[in-house]
Amino acid sequence: MIHIKTTYHPSGRYTCMSRQANDRCWKDSSGKLFGNTKKTDFYEEVGLLVRGLQSSGDLASYDDQASSLDR
């Protein structure tokens, strides 16, 4: 099972992180999911990732911390 969370940095960058159920540390994703300054592109990719993990039964949790911080 995979846990997913999004983060937002004050510099304007969005990042998606993941960890396996047994992992202690979060790992940054790559591509459009790492350090993306384009919110729309970022969330399109996050949506694809989350839907893919849901359909395979591998999504344990999804925490969208970035949307509550980017005001």
C-alpha cells in the first residue's frame, strides 16, 4: 500500500511525495510531480497517479496538504 501527499513550498513549487506502508521517510516523486510551478499541470498528474493507485488497489491514503497552504 502506498501513501501519497502533496506539499507546497513558499517559492511557488508543488511536490508530490509517497511512501510505502513500511517506510519511515517520504520520497519525492519525479517529473511533473516534483517542484512544479504550474498548479494545473501538477494536479492533473496527481490525479492520474491517485486514480491509477486506486484502480490497482494500492492507494492507502492521499493527503493534499498543498491546497490548504497555497493561499
